[in-house]
Amino acid sequence: MSPNDTPAAHPDADAATALPAAPASPFREFDRRRIGRFGILFGGQSPWAATQAWQDWAFHLMLSSGKQVELWELALESVTSFWREISTSARENEKQENPLDRRFRDTRWKIPPFSLLAKAQLAAEAQWHAATRDIPGIERHHAKRVEFIGSFLLNSLSPVNFAWTNPTVLEATMRSSGINFVGGASLLIEDFFRLAHGGKLKGLEAFKVGRNMAVTQGKVIFRNELMELIQYAPTTPQVHKEPILIVPAWIMKYYILDLSPQNSLVRYLVDMGYTVFIISWRNPGPELRNTSLDDYRSKGVMTAIDAIGRVVPNQKLHAVGYCLGGTILAITAVAMDRDNDGRLLSLSLLAAQTDFEDAGELMLFIDESQLALLDDMMHVQGFLDTRQMAGAFSVLRANEMIFSQFVERYLLAQPRSPTELDAWLGDATRMPARMHSEYLHKLFLDNTFAHGKYFVDGRAVALKDLKVPTFALGAERDHIAPWRSILWSLIVVVTIKYVLLLLRADNNGEGGTLSLMALGQRALG
């Protein structure tokens, strides 16, 4: 609901919101398609970005003689400690506390020779960590990338990942007379053929949307080319006047908030007497390649608000955004405040980034070289494929999502029982080429929203202009959306009442206790 006398658009608005111009010649189009297919071959990763980081690190480390001496001293300390460990009796080793690293929490890792292997692994990782820190002249982004790549390689060589150096696997092998390897090989072959034919890992087929997931009763009341709007009726005699709109991320399916009857925010809200609406985003194909980030605001969030107004007229609503959905909801809320559109009663942001200055480990994959390759790859495909995106997330948590599962499934033949969350994680969606390019360039790389340079309808919006009462939730161990990128900008720039909640958990609420860190504070501006 915009005022009649809308200010003139900023002169740079078109430049700020437009995509790069169409190819000026067939030669540029040829390059884009060739580079795009090259990117597909490399899984969307730029070899030059990695090479440049290694060159930067090697050159500046070569110049830093003092740093080299420090590393030699650290290596000598590690070797001395290692030999001291060898001379220590097994009984004394067993009295030592387990290392904090969860890979070596099993008590068998305290007994030689496995304790020596664990100590050597941790020492090598500490040495590499030191070798990539405090080097004068190296770009911070390059240092982090080099540390990450080296750590990934070291983790892949951990004694935990090999049958002959993992005491748990050795014991299982002796106990079963090697049957665990037979079972693991059988499972490996089955997984390979399932995934090769586009299927799911064994056990996940037991979870079906509408049968044992996303079973809260609802109905689609509106749809367009980008989304469906689902309405859930309250189950109580007393009904709250104000409805709730939930905006999930479009990187995954909406039912993360309605996984099962026992694990459903939607079910909880309708049982509390609220009328709930949730957006179910379309899984885009090449035909939506030109869908923009602003389309998700205008054709998604704003259109949903308009549709809710027709169902529940003359009522303000509570808006809840999760992950990427919360980011676009925050942009929408600021634009509505700017335009004197008062239809929002409150705003809740769940693991939703608003300031990308410290955007977490995903920034390892964000630089000009990487994004140029990704843009050309999406130009060929029309979208970012689910496997390309899932691969990046898996690499970021390689110990939990790759190596430990390899040991459990194929060395021990003891796969974890799948859960609703596993099924949801395996039900990923694609990302439209234009939208994802704008998201990475404008928000991740340039941080335009936090800096007040993100344009909506030709005029800039800034987080500092947010007026609606806001609740923000961050997870302390979230490697995808760090709590600082969620809460810190609100602490610094927002001058309204708000509530902050920091949980000791990861992006999907897994792991750790839910510990209240900050609640009921007021920003001082």
C-alpha cells in the first residue's frame, strides 16, 4: 500500500537491480556456454579460485621467514610430545581424558597404538591450522580457502576413515569374521545404483509427504507460477484474530516446519488457535531461468499477503521467515515500512541472515572468479541443480556428512536409521539462474541490504529502517547462517524493541542444548 506521492527512483536504481547485459556478440555466448560446461564438469567449483588462493598463501609464506621458524618450533613440539606419548604406559594413557574431537571419543582411541594415531592426526591438523594463520600480506579469503582445502584433505586421511587404523572397525571385523565388509560392500553397490538412477538411499522411501510427513490438514487457496499458498485452519474453539504467514526458504521444501505430528511448528500453531498460511515454493526448471530475487518478494511474499487479506480481511498478520525465506521477508518488511504499508503486526526471523559481512563457511565459495563460473554454468542449465548445491553443504560438514557415514555404512555395515529430517534434506529444490546470481552477487558478495544499497521498486531499502517489532533466532553452531549474521545487525542498527534468542544448535536445530543466550533486549541504535 504505497503513498500516492512516491519519491523519484534513485538514478542508480536500474544499474543496481539489472542483471549484466545480454551477450553483445555470438563469441561471448560461445564463451559462456563453453565455460558453463566446464563448470558443470568441475561441480561448479572454479579451479582458478583455488589455484589463486594457494599461490597467494605459498608466496607470502615463503617471504615470512619468522613464520616458518614458528612452524618448525611447533612441529618440533609435536614430535617431542609424540615420542613422550610412545614412552608412556598404556595404563597412563587410559587415564587421560578423551580429546574433544568427537571422532576420537571412543575409549579405544586411548589405547596404543590407536592413541598415537589420534594424536598424530590432531597434531597434523593443528600444524596446518597454524600454517594458514597470521601470514603477513595474504588475503583473508585466500587464507581461509587454503585452510579449508587442506583441512578437508587431512580429514579424509584421518585414521578413523580406514579399516586397519580404526579400532571400532577392527573389533567389528573380528567379532563378525569380516561379515561387516560383505554387508558394507553390498550396501555400497545398492547405494550406487539407487543414486545413479535418481533414487534415494535405502530407508528414505518409507517417508512420504502426506502420509507420515507434512500431515497437518491444509488446503491450497492460491497459486501462481512461483508458489502455492496453503491455509491451515485452527483446531480450537477460540481463534486468534491475527493470522500467521510462514515464508520458508526455497532452497528446500516447505515442510521442514511440518515434518511430523510430533515435530511440527504448523501443528503447534493451529493447536494454539492460529490460522496459519505457508508458502510452498515451486521447484523451478529452465523455464524460470529469468525469475529474479525481487520476484520472490513481489510474486511470492507480497502476493501471499494480498491473498491472506482476501481470506482474513482487515487484519494485520504475524510474518515468520525461515533461512533464505526470512531474508526476503526482512527485505519485504523494510520496504513495507518505507511505503507505510502497515499490514505486518510482527516479524520473526528464524536462522535468517540479514547481514552478510560474516556470512559463514559458504563464503569460502564466494568470490568474483567463483561467481563468474557459476553464472555461466547456470546460464547453460537455467538453474542451479540440487546435487551441485547439496555437494557444497556436504563438503562443509565433511566429517559428519561424508566420512563418518562412509565408516558407518560401508566399513561397519551399520547405517543410521533414517529420520524425517534426512528425508527432507534429500528432497532439495533447484534455484533459478537469475535469482541465485542476484542473491550471491547482491547479498553475499556486496552485502547491499545491510549497507542500504538494495533496491526495491527503484528505491533503496536498509535494515536500519525496520520498524515492525522483530524476533530473531540464531543457532550458535550454525555453519550456514552464523548467529552474528542474523542477530548482530539487529543489535547494531535496529532501534525498536526486539527479542534475540541464540540456541546452541545447528542450522536444522540438531545437536546440543537449546540455551538462552540473549532475550528481551533493546537496541540502542
